[in-house]
Amino acid sequence: MISVRATYDGQHLKLSRPLNIKKPQQVIVIFLEYPEENGDEETPIAAKDLHALQAASPSFDFLTTEEEDIYSDADLKVKY
């Protein structure tokens, strides 16, 4: 996966740097700022609602299994 910043002018995405990609690729586009409400756009989801959805989802349940607990305080470079 490659991450690159871009600017959208309403019609085109302009990448902040050139990429050496020769074939079509799937991408995910995330807008960092939500457009002004004008009735044409979907209502953005609030962070607290997004957190509630994630908490209710079993998507991250695997992280509570012992096999996934692979790090300890000894692995830290800096103790906080």
C-alpha cells in the first residue's frame, strides 16, 4: 500500500509527488475536510458515533486473544 497526499479541485486529483505506477490500481480516497453542508452531501458521522460503532462491532475482537498479545513493556524503546 502506498500513501500519498493529493489535492482535489472538484474534478481531478493532483498528487503531491509523481508515482511510478504503470497499470490501473484500486485506490481509497479520504477527504480530510468535509465540504460545507448544502444538502447535496451525506451528513458526516461524528467521531463519538464512529467510536460507538467500532465498540459494538466484533471486527477487532481478535486483538483480545492471547496469540495477538505479542508485545510487552520490555519491547519499548522509551518508557513513558
